[in-house]
Amino acid sequence: MGLACHRRCLPKQTPWLPEPFAPSTYPGANLVICQWGFDDDANHLLMQEGLPAVRWVGGVELELIAIACNARIVPRFSELSAEKLGTAGKLQP
């Protein structure tokens, strides 16, 4: 169950993952913030697509970020649209 196994298994796992993580799906998005988190593979795919993600953000903090950025909180990627994306200043690492 080492790196070689992971490299063999990843192509079999990814066909059901990439569609929601393509940056062209969410034009203008440059950061994903999630309250409950998602698995490491999803986080890895987001990072490969240039979308850094912050997982396990508290509910109150998530609401404050949404208000500050004029964004909408959505329960799943499939419900995300360009109209629900917020805006903010420069993203600092």
C-alpha cells in the first residue's frame, strides 16, 4: 500500500472526481472554503487545478467569510454557480 499502489489506483479513481474540480467550471474562483471538509483526494485534485482549499472551517467563521466576500454558502459543489462566488482582495499564503 505504498506509492506504487497509489499511482496504479489513482487513474481508476479519478474518472468520477475531475468534473466538479475543473477551474473552468467556476470561472474566477481562486479559493475553496469548506465547513465539513472533504477527502484528501479531492483536496489534491483541487490543488492540481490551482484551487487551494481550506477545510474544516467553523460555521460562524464560514458565515462571516461569506458576508465579507458577498458570497453564498452552498451545500455541495454541484450547486455552485458563478453568481454565488464572492470576491475578496489578494489571497495571502
